[in-house]
Amino acid sequence: MKWRQKHEGFRGQRIVVVPRPVLERALRDPLLKGVFPTDAGYYPKAKGHTCAREKGAPETIFIYCAEGDGWCDIGGRRHNVSANQLLVVPASTPHVYGAAKRTPWTIHWFHAVGANMPFYLARLGVAKEKPVVSLAGDVYLFSLFEEVVEALEHGFTPSHLIYAAHALTHLMGSILRHREEYGYGTPSVREQISRSVEFMRGHLGEPLKVATLAALVNFSRSHYTTLFRRVTGYAPLSYLNHLRMQRAVQLLNSTDLPIKQISDQLGFSEQFYFSRAFSKMHNHSPSEHRRRYSTKSLPATGQKSMRRV
């Protein structure tokens, strides 16, 4: 392994490395062996930053470019890395990467191992032939990188390591979500779909049509349906039903409203259709759900409600 980097480092940089004996013990813990950060850090405006590993690293490397530009030579090809892009170098893959000369990158980074790492890489769609993923810029994403670094900085006791591993799991989930959302189109498209979802939330009791929702955001019905499915994973009316069932759970758990009234509030023409839709989603009827999970107060008769908290 070879390193080429400014010896004095970068003003404001942060680096934390888990001692390898600690790492060996950690990976025997069932709570840690799924995905675990071995190193993490932050390099602001990393002018002159270059790193070469002729045999690759034992861990998968994740480098998120927050500002500026960088590059990576991997698999015989050069890949450019720009702001809001994630560079992923799979374990044991020879590589060289570094900051652009004129616009050096600012990067959040971590190395990770674990049994679940191949599944994360597959879901991200990365490999040595395609190591760069575009993400939507988000301050919250930066804060999750910071959380991983801070978790490791606090120490290497079992509780600290568990927190760090689960902070990384949260970060990986957020990266996957941002990657998928970036592929759904421009921010304006995502905002328009969000507007229609908010309209759904405010009109759950109305017989909404796809054409109405599409017109709200100035899309044709077919184009709206295509974009909505890409953004949410649901067809528009399926998502509307999802929202209605969420609201039904809230009303069943916390109110004494008759099921017929809940059905009416949620726009079902008959209670039968409401009960059928609810049972299909939850595998039990609305009345059975209320019996199991009601959180409303009961009279002081010594009985206890079954609460979901």
C-alpha cells in the first residue's frame, strides 16, 4: 500500500482509525458484523490530496465529494468525481484517486467492512467499472457522515462501537435513498410529486382521480403516473390507499369513532370496501386491529389496553 499526501494534512481535517485488534473483536459481535466502519474522516479543500493502493484496500472505500472535484483511476479507466457524487472503491481493487488541481475536493469519507457490504454495493449499482454514483446534495447527509466520525472519536468500548455501526447503517440507508431519488429527475420534478402527495394527505376523504392529481402539477396523466411511480415506488392511487390506511390505523388506535364513520372519513363508498382494503394490507380486520392495538383510555375497571408504542 502506498500513500501520497501532503504531510501537514489539511486545515480542519478529521481522521479516526479503529485499531485492528479492536476491529477483529468487533467483527465477532453479531450486532457489528453486518456493516462496520473501520476508518472515517473529513478533508476540507484537500489540495494535493492523492492516494494510491497497488493492491487495493481490505475495506470498501466510500468518498463523498461535497465541493470541488476529484478523480479516480480504477480498472484501467479514469473517472471524474464532482460535487454531490459518491466514489465507491470495492475492497481489494487496485486504485489511485486524488483531488483536482484547480478545484480540489472537500470530502467526507469512510472505509467499511461487513457481511452486508456486497448487498449495499449491489443496491447502489457500483463496481470497479462504475464506481461513481450521483446523489442529491443534502445537509442532512453531511450530518450523518459527521455522526459516524464522532461516534468513532468517542472511543472503542462495545457500546461506542455499536453506536458507530448503527450510525453507519443509517448513513448507508440515506445514501441508497438519495441515490434513488437523484435518478427520479430534477429537484423540481420531485417537488411537484411531493406537492401532489401533500394534496392527497389533505383530501383523503375525497374520490381523487389521477387526472386531478396530474393537473395539479401540470403533467399529463400518463407522464404523472410514470414519474410518481419512479419517485414513490407506488402507482398514484395505490399510494393514496397507503395514506388512507395509515390514517385508518391512527383513528382506530386513538379514537372511539365507529368503523363506519372512519370508512366515510377516508372516502370509501361502503364500509365493506374499507374493511376489505384494510384486511388486505394488515391481514386482520379494522375491528380486530382496534381490539389488539387501541391506545385510547379505558375506564378504571382493572383492564389494560394492548398498546403499541
